Amino acid sequence: MAKLVETTYGDALFELAVSESSMDTLYEEALAVIESFKANPDLEKLLAHPKVEKEEKETVIKNVFEKFVSKDMTGLLTLMVSKDRQGNIVDTLEYFVGKVLEYKKIGIAYVTTASELTDAQKKAVEDKLLATTNYKEFKINYSIDESLIAGMIIRIKDRVVDSSIKTKLANMANELSGIQLA
């Protein structure tokens, strides 16, 4: 059910962004609202509290966001609160951000390596990703996992390319354990 809420409201915001040519503005506002919720867990607790009246929750949303975001974004947030969907706000906006990135052909990749990559190596990874996908640009999140020994793991959405030595050794061990010696 939760995914339906996110897609319903997220798709509506996306359609509004396209029709009003306000995609960049709403995208930046969505990121700011997500950050606000993550930085202020008390806001989410207040909006979820059963003893706080719905009207008070709507007023809180207006007071917190009205000065910083467009009427469209404030309208979405207050609508979600009025429909008791305040628990889905962050997920809805993250879904919207994902739709905007997809629309603009910007991919998000998670690259894990055994050691820090140089700028030249990072550029080579980005160039390879751009050459092998339909994306025009990438936002790449790099992390280090020394247990990989060497190589890298690249995740884009639900696709994973694992060329780490750790995985290759594990695969070899599995193959070797399947061999019966006479």
C-alpha cells in the first residue's frame, strides 16, 4: 500500500513539474524537504502523533516550509498531511527525485572499491558507465571496502557488476568444493 501512496503523489508532483516547467525548482525543493525531515526527526514524530489535531499538523507544515518552498510543494505536503499520509512524505519525495533523474537521463551509481580511486580512475569509471548505459550523466557515490582485496562492485538500480577479487575467490572456492576427487 505504501508504494501506491508514493507513486500516486510522486507521479502527480512529477506531472505538475512537467506541465508547469518547474522541474528543476521542485527537484531542489524536494531535496531540501527530504533533508529537513532527516535533520529534524522531531518533525516527523510531531506529524505522526495521534493527539495532535490534523489542522495543527497542516499549520506546522505551512509554518515550517511556506517561506522556503513553492506553493506547489507546500500544497503537496499539506495535502499529504490532510490525507494522513505524512509518514510517506520522504519516500514520496525520494520517488519524485528518482523520476526527475530518470527523466533527465541522470543515473545514480554506487561504486565500492578496495582502496581510494584517483581522479583519473574515477573519470575512467564514469566514462565507462556513460558509454555502456543510456544515461547522459552520473551521480556516483564512492565507498571503500578493503575486504574486496581488489576490483570493484558497481550498482545501478537493481543491476550489480561485481569484479572484486573477493567474489572471484569465493566463486572459485565454490567450484572447487563441487569437484569430487577420486
